[in-house]
Amino acid sequence: MTPSWAYDDRRWLTIDRWLAFALVAFFAYTVLVWQGVLGDGQAWKPFQTVLLSSALALQGIAPLVRRKSRVLFYALLGASLVALGFSLAAR
């Protein structure tokens, strides 16, 4: 049986930080493509992609604030679900 990491292991914080960085970078990239700064043509459903990437970025940031404020953690997850819903409903 392999040993598991404890919840408060520092490696989880490192993984959470890298994931949050990657998802925020993806959000920034989708905004720049949506505005026409990057890319070589028309993006496919750019507004929906920005909403989806914002939902992912909020989910990546939420674990970083969990230890500080449980209310903010759930607020970020709720906002993420709202953004996900709008990305699915947008045309």
C-alpha cells in the first residue's frame, strides 16, 4: 500500500498554486484571443470560452483561500458554477 499525503502536506499547496497559475494564465489567454490581441483569426465561440475559463480559474483559486476563509472558498465555487452555467447557456 502506498502512503498517502496528509491534507496539510506542503506538496498540496505547491500543486494548488501551479494549477491556479495555469488556469489564470489560460483565462488571460482566452481574453486576449477574444479581444483579438492574440491569434490569427476568429476564435470559436469566444465569449463562451472566456466564461468557461473564468469558471476554471475560480475553481483553481478557491483551494488557495480555503484555509483563510471558508465563506470565500464557497463563494468562489458558487461563482464558478454560475459562470459555468452562463457559458453553457450563452449563444
